[in-house]
Amino acid sequence: MRLKLLSPGEMSENQKQTYDEAIAGKRGSAPAPMMAWLNSPEMARHATRLGEQLRFNTMFPPKLSEIAILVTARHWTAHYEWWAHRRLALKGGLDAKIIDAIRDRRTPEFDDPTAQMIYDVAKSLHEGHSLTQPLYDAAIALLGERGVVEIIGLCGYYTMVSMTLNTFEFGLPDGEASELS
């Protein structure tokens, strides 16, 4: 860990208020990257609210939103993010074979066209930095404008999360090993 994480007793009033708001949110805890973001309390406040919106209030159930999150974590080789969201994806009902394929950088086999589209959009955003016109048209037709915007939001937010976790070298909990190489 490159950064000393503050305990609540070490936080400024603004940092503590932001921390307390996160604990009172739907997560019930402060997300790991927020502990780094607290060095900029207003950024932490807004980023945490955006993260809560994207995790809990998109049009997609966790089984689908976790596809975009896992593709992002894998793209950035974000060990902590992968560790946390692999568990959430399984809990949300995503098939372990799909998760393993993403981990191994293989194209998963999807039965659900919406899941396939989310995967395709997320992969294209990370690898090509945009969507080709045919993929864009297909994504709009299947997911709608709101769906495409929310997948972009998930990929963008979790890119920031991954960069934060990687830059400050957040480790996995004791006894846990990374699945990513």
C-alpha cells in the first residue's frame, strides 16, 4: 500500500462527513477506493455517490452490470476489484464459466443477448475506446440509449476505481490470492 489510509479518528471534519455518508449508504461501508479518494473529500463524496448509483440503480440487475465491471477490472488487471466483484457477480447469478472466461481473456458464451451485448460494448470501450457504428446501432436497438449510457458509466467509473486501486497498490485481504496474472 503506497498510501496511508486514515482511520475515522485521523480524518478532518470534511473527510469524516464524507466517510459517514458512505457508511450510511446502500453499501453500508466505505468502498476501498474511497479511502484513497478521501484525500480529496469532495471528489470522494461525488465519486462514491456515482458508484452507488451505478451499482444499485441502473436498469440492469447485478448479474448484468457485473459483466461490465468484471471486463473493466480484467482490462486493468485490478486485483482487488476483480476479487470483490467476482464474489458479487456470483451472488448476483452470473455463471462461473462466464467469469472464468473473462478472467482468462477468452470470449464467454452467453445465452442471453443482453449479457452478450453488455460484454461486447464493455470490451469495445476498453480495447477500441469507442463503439463501431454497427455495434453502436445494435447496442441502441437492444439496450436503448439509457442502457448504453449506463454501460459507459459503469466502465468509466470502474476504470477510475481500478486506476486508484492499482496506483495505490491496494492489497487483497489476508489469506486471499489474486486470480489475475
